[in-house]
Amino acid sequence: MNDEEMKKAIEHYRLLVEKELKQEKTIGGKRLGPRKLIEKTNIDLMDITRPKRPFLGTDATDDLDTIYVTTFRIGSSKNPVSLSKSGYGTDIVAGIELGTNLVKNSLIKSVEDIAPFLAKYKIGILDIFKEEEIENGKKLDLRVYECIECAGLPNIGEPICYFETGMIIGILQELTGKKVSAEEIRCWTSGYSFCQFNVEMKEQGNE
Ligand SMILES: [Zn+2]
């Protein structure tokens, strides 16, 4: 995916995000997107085999994109769902380790490298939508489109991209030396067609 294609994808999804945010509901304190809520607590095996990735899938035939996305998702099922979900669970910790190592091994050398890296390995299309100064640091509004973890999954009422949340923390922490926290607030699995992360980066030692 070249710069031009990435720009086009981001433009496309920003419009979609705007539309979906207008249709957002809050139920029991949880944000829910417009896609129909399915009454189940976990993703089924058959759900993971139907990714929707019109932009990241263009270099591959439709089938090939589906195949490697499904392979990635089957790999994730090595973790029991109960552990992945629990607080600062295994998926977040694994993501932090991977993110840290990507920087330590110079696969990612700067913030500008993150989006091309994620696109190259088809993890997702990163949109650094907003950056603002806060006390002792910065707050970021990050969006990921066509996420390898969740694109095309049903709305089960909550986000599931813990591994990607961890990767964001690990990469930014290692690049900046700041204390980073991240939370996924919108996801395919909470009814949207994108993932959105609230990220905070603060100077170390300022609690
Ligand atoms: Zn997600």
C-alpha cells in the first residue's frame, strides 16, 4: 500500500467514522456502534473467517487476504479468551512485548514508521487523527482501519483488540521513553467499522 492508497483509505474511513458516530448509542455506560448487536459473549470460529478489508486486501486476491487474516486469528486462539480479556491480560502484555521489540530491533525507528509498518504487514491502516497537549504530556486519538484482529467481526457489545492496544503502548513507550497508556474505545466488535484508541503519553515519574 503506497502513500496515495493510504491517503485514499483514510479519507474513505474518516467519512464513515463521522457517519457511524452520529448513529452511536450508549447503553449501560457502553458505547455501541450502528451494527446490530449479537447476543453472545465470544467470537465464534466461523466469525473469524470473514474479514472485510477492501483497501488492505487490494494487493492480494480477496481470498488470499481472507486466508492470512484467518491464519492470524486462529493463532490468537492459542490464548484462552478468559485470560486475554482479564484486565491487563496476556494479549496486552504480549502486544507490549512485541511493540517494544519492534523498536529495539529497529523495524520501527520513529513515529512516522508506524503506519507504513502496520500497512506492510497488513495489521491495519493507522490514522493519527488528533494530537493534543495535556498536563505532562500528550493525548492521541488513534484510529485503525481494516484491523487484522477484528475487521468484519460481529458486534458483541465490546472491543476486543487487546493485542493491538498492547502494541501501541509498547511501540510508543519504547520510541518516546514516556509512560504510555492506551484504551480501545470503539471496535468492530462493539458495532463500528473501525477501531479507535485513546492514548496518553506522560513524562515518567509524574503520577
Ligand atoms: Zn478493534
